[in-house]
Amino acid sequence: MATQICPNCKVDSFNWKVDEEESPLTIWDCGNCNYRAFENESDEQNCSKCGKKTESKLKDDKKEYWWCSNCNTTEIIKTAPNNVYKK
Ligand SMILES: [Zn+2]
Ligand SMILES: [Zn+2]
């Protein structure tokens, strides 16, 4: 599968996987900076920049944001330290 640009370090080594034991959400891992984020696949929208429906909602331990895998735009939704994601 193709890697994406990591929103954290901007290197093309961002990869997703599904591991039901770790999380019900899609897990994104960066092979370069070890950044990890979770994607809720039910949250998808058209990117405000490129217009494609490739913008997903990602969440890491510090923030939640929209990330477009096509043009690599990120838009912070909220920052919430210690906020546990509930589906
Ligand atoms: Zn990275
Ligand atoms: Zn876009």
C-alpha cells in the first residue's frame, strides 16, 4: 500500500493499519518520526482546498484535526490533552 505524507514530520512514510486489539479505529503510524494518530473512518469530508473527498478526521493524544491525504492540508479541530476518544 502507498505511504502518505506524515502530518507531523512531512516525510512520506505515513502508513495505516487495522488492529482490533489496539483500537477499533484505523491506526496511522509514521515510520520516520513514530508519530501515531487514529482515524475515525466514519468522519470524512470534502477537502476545502482541493475539493476531493479525501479529508479524514485524525486524532492523536494532543489534538483532533482534519487531514487531507490528497493535498496534505491539516486543520485543527480542537486540542485536548488527555482526552480519550470515544466512538
Ligand atoms: Zn512523521
Ligand atoms: Zn485536499
